[in-house]
Amino acid sequence: RIALNVGGRVFVVRTHLLDRFPNSLLGSLQIGQFYDKNKQEFFFDRDPDVFRYILNYLRSGRLHVSDEECFNSLLDELEFFHIPTEDILQDTCCQEYYGKNCEEVLCKHCEKNTEGKSLTESISSKAFYVKRNREKIWSFLTEPETSFSALIYFYIISLVTMLNALLVVAETNNCEVNRKCGEIHEDVFFTIDAFCVAVFTADYGARLATAKQRLHFARAGMNIIDVLALLPFYLTLILNYAFNIHQDYSFLTILRLFRVFRIIRLTKRSERLRAIASIATSTGLTDYVMVTLGVLMLLVFFSTIIYYVEQMSSDTQFESIPDAMWYAAVTITSLGYGDMVPSTMLGKLCGVATILTGFLGSSLLIPIV
């Protein structure tokens, strides 16, 4: 059993009751953010009088509401607890109450409805269901804690992101003398890259289609980076197959830098899993694992940038990303052997950024670990 403190009134319910509604706030992992460890209860600063109707709905599967309750207040509480409002229509004894209040809302907010349709019909319309499905898909794509399937999707995207990062590193390595692995095994790398790009394109398209404000979504910094990271593949595809041009332009090399920025999105999404991680018992091992993963991500990030910017110089010492990873490793850890140094101005700036990141990271992580 768990205790739900709603507006100062405590409701005690069994967990299996909430598990029957995994899409609701109370039945999903999102409930963890409302947990009060000191009082060992979940606190919601909501209306307790309306919540008792919601709790009865979870118990019986039928929503019964007194005609004394404010209709707008009821809708607000249903929306907060992720209870689909169309369920009210399925209960015949509440249709009269529901319809009466809908007509009142209709008069105030739906003046353009000249045909006199009731809000009941509007809610059950196609537009309503499309909106609800968009919200569910958006939560599935961007909020791993909302459901088990969303968490699995997050892991899939994370694995594809790491696969793509490994691909970026491996294709620059020398498999033979003066020949990159990406050149020797071009078909293999192209197939894997095409798969990753297809997944990223579908993910971006789905998030764009289900975003509430699509223009704001498209203007967001990380989403712009997502588009720029996809451009090299599609531009190369167009140049090679549409115009039969196989030259590697410098602007495509610059755009390839953005592929490594996908790692930042992986870090951003993983912050939402803190509620899940807090459930596990802290043994100290988790801290070391997270620090190790963080350092590896920084190595891939900086080594990729340094490698590509150093390709502008003919006498560069960075022949592959793995070579650049050695430089990034000794720089982040403040060892600095000096056996490899950048020769371009951009490369030196990247070196400074790597040094500062290692210095600041060490000063912040040592007290924690």
C-alpha cells in the first residue's frame, strides 16, 4: 500500500490498483517525482474533493461525479492525473451532467460553432483523439519514465547513438597503410550509417509531428544540430547518385562534426532517468560507472572535433580519431605528454577547451567520488 497526500488529505491505496492504469500519472513512473522521503508519501498539491472521484474511478473503472462540482475544475484534475476525459462519455449515469456542463462551456468558449453542436460531440471528434494520441506519442518519444515501452525506446535510441559514434571513430582508423577502414569497407559502413540515419530521421520526424509548437521545436538548439547531423548523409547521397559527383567537399567535412553532438542529446535524455536510479540502493559503484561513461563520451566528443578540424592542415599528426583520442585522454587527465599537438588554430582552440574541461571536471568530480 502507498499513501497519497492530496491537498493535505491522505488517501491510502494498494499498488496493484494503480498498476491497472499505467498511462495515468499515478500508475506510471512519473509519480516518483512527487515522493516525500521524510513522510514516506506522495504529495500532490491538488483539490482533494475532486480527487476522491478520480480515486473511485481507479477502483471501479467508472467515473461518477456530483453535479455540485465545477466542470472546469474536474477537467483540470483529470488532465493533471492523465485520466482520459472521454471515459466520462462511457458512463451513462453521468452523461446528463457532463452534457449540461459541456453546453455551458460551449456558450463561453465555442462561439464559432454556429451549428449548435454540443461539446460532447466535439470531444469525441477526430481532432480530439488526434490531439490525445499526439500527446501520448510525444511522451513515448521524449519521456522514458512515463512507461516501460518508452524506456525501451530510449535504450534503443541510446544504442543506435553509441553505434553511430563508434562508426564515426572506426571509419577514420587505418586498416591498411594509408587507407582508412571507411574506404576499404565502404559498403559496410554505408549500410550501418544508412540504418542509423533512418532511425534518427524517423525519431526527429515523429518528434516534430507530435510537438505542440512545431516552430519552437524546429528552432531549438539540439534539434537544429539533429538536422545538421543528418545533412552530410543525404547531401552525399544526392551528389553521388543524382549528380554522379564523388568529390568530398570541405563543407561536408564540417557538417560531419555535428554527428558527434548526438552524444549530448544522450546525456540530456539520461537526466530523466534519475527518478529510476534513485530506487536502486547506492553502493558507490554507480558513481564510478557514471564518471567512466562521462569521460568516454568526452573522449569521443573532443577527439572527433580535433580530428576533423586538423584535416585542414597537410602536416597534421592526427591521422585518425583513435589517434586523436590518445591526445584527448592525456589532455583531459592533465598529463600532456606532448607527443601529439594540434597545428591549426581551431585545433589549438579545441585543445584549450579539452584542457579546461578536464580541469573543471576533475575539480567537480573528486569531491563527489
